[in-house]
Amino acid sequence: MEVVVDILIVGAGIAGLTTALGLHRLGIRSLVLESSDSLRNTGFAFTTWTNGWRALDAIGIAESLRQQHNLLHGIVTNSTISGLLTSEMSFKIKGAHGDHEVRCMKRKLLLETLDKELPSGSIRYSSKVVSIEDSGYFKLVHLADGSVFKTKVLIGCDGVNSVVAKWLGFKKPAFVGRSAMRGYADFKGSHGFEPKFMQFFGEGVRSGFLPCDDKTVYWFFTYTPNPKDKDMEENPAKMKEFVLSKLGKAPDQIKAVVEITDLNSIISSPLRLRHPWELLWGNISKSNVCVAGDALHPMTPDIGQGGCSALEDGVVLARCLAEAMSREASSGTKEEDEHKRIEMGLKKFARERKWRGFNLISTSFMVGFMQQSDGKAMTFFRDKVLAAFLAGLLLKRADFDCGKLSLP
């Protein structure tokens, strides 16, 4: 038996729940399908830049999250080879869209906040999508448990291995030859760090340390693995040992963050991206189907925009879709007219987001390449010339406003 819903969102991650909440704020109900049996916490935390906070303001949950995360005042870059500071930049500057705001967001806290703001029953867990088929002006979505959903709108927010993106004709995201380890250290008491984004470079690796609040610090480590590292990526103890061996002349206080990190709070994953030109000629939307978040624009983490761009997607998509579905019928049958309006709304979303996604994917890859290039000449050039420029790029890409949620 088919379950009929107006809007079906696949994936209860940042993009999926932001879209659902945006629609809810505009008076439109949706159902979110999540393959896991609960909210997932992959990645522990992420840098929430100015553009992310504007999106959170738009859906009305920013203030409660601000109270639980420290405002970061700037970014400092150091060399693990020399131990010296290579650049420092304040976040207390104005951009084209106002003051900058940067915090390190606990991913689980964000997802829980989004979930709490949604009506009860908005998320259906243990719901793995296995296939999609056409049914007139609707889509039939088949789940692994045999359930079938009939929907007017299908939105894929199902991550880098998106079933919906595959249906739209996108290729699998490409591996870039680098991996990232992520960790989350709980000091129980005060960690003693200044509210700054601290990053370190040297020997072809990059690491970063960001306080989330007064007691917890999120850290990441990106590197180029070789075949012998394969076993290490399944062993948190070896991962910790590897990171510590690469921190060189970083301060002992920084090394202590890695040392106290619980082994259950360390993960590793290969980095993947969608080739940016795929966004220009691919089907971001097709008929009454579209993709958002990592399903649309998976990128390397080098400018920290994966989570923020997913928030932007959710606001823009909710606005475009609500505008389309709230218009009065014009001509033709009711179903036909509504289908056309939905199709145009999703096309509008695709137009708004394709160049933004292209820009972020391209910048992330370029920054990652320059930041992790090894060799004495490149190290000297990066530390003496590029460090400040690369730090500035982070703010430049964050100086973006996805707009309000309200309809025109």
C-alpha cells in the first residue's frame, strides 16, 4: 500500500532537516526519511561561518545555538616545522553583508535543535531508499522494508552516496587522494584555549583545533595516505599516534588535545568531491526531484563550508518550493498545474545554487592543494606569502547571505 505525502525528503542531515524546518516555518508539511535508526553524528562538529549563521537566523534557531557555542575572534596559522606563527587574522571585521560571526558548532546539538522544532512524526527512521520510479505527476519511492511512498516532490539530501543524485544522473563523487581524521576532546573542566581557530601546516599535512565551548575542542587532521596507512584508518589508537607524530613543533597544549581524545571520538574518512562542472551541466533538478547538501555538492573540508552550504541550501530550497506551491492555479488540471509550478520552483533553486556550489567546491580543492603541498620551496612560499591570503579566502567565501525565509 502506498503512503501519499506532498513532500518527501531523503536524509535527516543538516540539509534535509533545514529544508524541512524552513518549509514548516512557511506552513508546509514534509516527511523526512532517514536510513539510520536515530539522528547521525558523523564528524562531531563543524566550523559555522557567517553565512551559516545567517541561514540559522532565517529558520529561527540561531539564538539558542549561539548561547551554547563560543564566538571565535580570529584565526592563527603556525608551522609545525619551525614552530613559528605564519599568519594571524581577526574575525572582527566587516564584510559586504555585515559583521563576521564564526563559531564551532556541535553537529549533534544542531541536528537535535532542528528536530525539536519540527512537528512530531516529521522523521521516519530506519527508512532506506532502494529505488525511485515515475507515476504520472508523482514519484514512487521504494524502501528496503517494502514500504512505498507516493510524493509530489522528492528532495535528495542523502549525502555523498545519494540514491536521488544517482537517479538524476550524477556520477559518484570522486576521491581526491587525501583523507581526514576528526576528533572531539572533552576536557570536563576548562580547556584554557583562547577563542580562536588554530591551524598548523607542515610536511604535507594540515591540522586545526577549534574550541566549541569552554570545555570541548574539535580537531581535524588532513593528509595524503599511502597503502600502509590502510590498517591505521580502522584503528583509532594508531590514528591518534599518527597525528601526534606529525604535529612536530606544535605547542604541547595542542598535542594534549589529541592525547586526551577518547578513542571512540576519533574517525577517519577519505575525502571526495563532485567535479564542479557537473553542477553546471548536470541535473540539480529534474521534473519534481532535486538534490541538496552533500548529495549536490560534496567538497573537501579545506574552507569549512560543507555544513554551512547545506544550511544555505535548506533555506533557499524551502523558500523556492513554498513560493511555487502557494501560487494560485492558472490553467490546466490542478495536478498538472501544481506539477509545473513545483518543477519551476526546483529549477529556480538549481539556478540560485549551482554557481555557489561551483565556487565553493573549486575554492576548497584549490586551497587544499596549496595548503598541503610539500617541499621546501612550496613550504616557504605558503608560510611567507600565501598564509594570510588563504586565511582571507575563508572569510571571503563566508561573506554570503542566502536571504530571508519569507516569501516575496
